[in-house]
Amino acid sequence: MSVVFTFSGKMGDAILQWPVAFHWAKETGKKFEVWMDEVTCKPLVPLFEAQSCVEKVKLVGGVESYACGGQPFHMNLPTSAFSGNTIYHLGFRCLPSRQISLETREMSKVPLAVSTDEFADTPYFDVGPVEKVNRLVLHGQGVFTHSKETPTVWKFIAGIREELETLFDEIVFVGSDDDREVGSTTYPEWKTFDDGGDFLKFAQFVAASRAMIGVGSAPITMAGALKIPGIRVHDKIGDDAPRMIWDNLGGNQLNRTEVELRKEWPVFRDKWLKETVAAEIA
């Protein structure tokens, strides 16, 4: 009999749901299979396969829409899929009413004993040894998928540009070809990194960096997964759904609007960036 965790949503959803499966394996000492959406999650395959708790990764169909993660949450799996398997569906039953990782833990009914603090603060991907670089990772988009408008991460970056160049030895844009092109066109003196559509390579790059700032998309969730100081610049989603749904858990993670960051950035910077960089360089 195999234990299976299904991930019906897009990559960002899967990364935020992953700690439920990770902590289950940590508590039970058992491995599990990963079944995830074949349309959106292919870049995650190398990352998930690299985890010691994973027995096998399989891309499956059955998702009909992405209006609320991937629906239906059970991926239209046939009855035969349950034969010999214990299956935990981590997809959304409805629009979350709390942060995605916490919502997944509650709604999936996966038996976990881990405390809330440990659940929030433990890095939950193993990407192997990396050599730290005094680097800031940036991810922006020309048009934010949900609002169809220019994401406000660009306004935030423009306002703190001089500070960023003082804090970090290098600043690097990541994401799709289009995402990186927008960044390099706007800031040609900064660098770009192409992970080739492989989120294991991307995770290693983030793990070796000091911090990350990003738009509300899958890449910024990796900062939270690895507990690298991260700022997600929030833009309106849907009918102005509560932004806390897309928080990264952990004390060194921030998810705020550009307006809110005008006050909160200095506090975050002084606590998580200046001290962190100085300590790790010393």
C-alpha cells in the first residue's frame, strides 16, 4: 500500500501545501508518492523527486479549472486509484479562509502533531549544500496575472533601489523569459538567472542567496519554504481576497501592499537584512 499526497493547484499552491506532506513524513518516518497537476506543475518534478521523503512523483490529469487552485480538488481520480493506496488530497475544497499552509493542514485532515511554531519556522525543502552569496533575488512580471495590471513590486523596488545596491553585492532577476526581460530592460545593470524551468535549480539559487523580493507568484513561495528572508508585494486578487491567504509562514517573511511597505520595509530591513548580511559575512 502506498501513501499518496495530491497537489491539484498551480506551483505556488503546491509549494505552500508541501509542509503538510513533509511533516507527515518527518513524524511517521515513511515515504509517500506525489501526484500533481500535469498542466502547471512540471517544473516542480525535479525538486520533489530530490526530497528523501518522496517515493515517486507522477503528473496526472483531471483538473478542469484554476479558479480556486486546481478544481476539482480530488482531480477526478477514478475509484481504481484508491485501490491499495491511502490518498490525502491537499487541494482547496473552497476559497481558503486562512493562510494556505494552515488551511491545507486543517482541511486535509492529515494527522500531524507538529506545533504551530515549528510548522511555520522549519525549512521544508532539502536542496543540498549551497555556498552563500550576498545576493538579492527579484521576481517581477510585466502584468500581474490576477489583476491584469502592472504589479506594484516595481514601484516598491524603485523606491528602495539605492538601499538595495548598498545592501547586496549582486541583484538578480528570476522567472520566465518574459519576467526576466522586463527586469533587465528596466534595470540593465542588474543580472538575470535562468533556471531552465527546473525548480530544483531555482531553489538552490534562492537557498544560496540572502533575500528575495517578489510579486505574488510561485517563485516568492520558495523564500518561505527555505526560510530565506522574503518580501511578497501584494496586489489585489479576485474580489480583494484577504492577502494573508498567500502569506509565507515564518518570522522573516513579509506579505504587504506597496503602500504598507513604505512603513514596514525599514523595520524588516534592519531586523532581517542588515544583521543577517553582516553576521554571515563576518
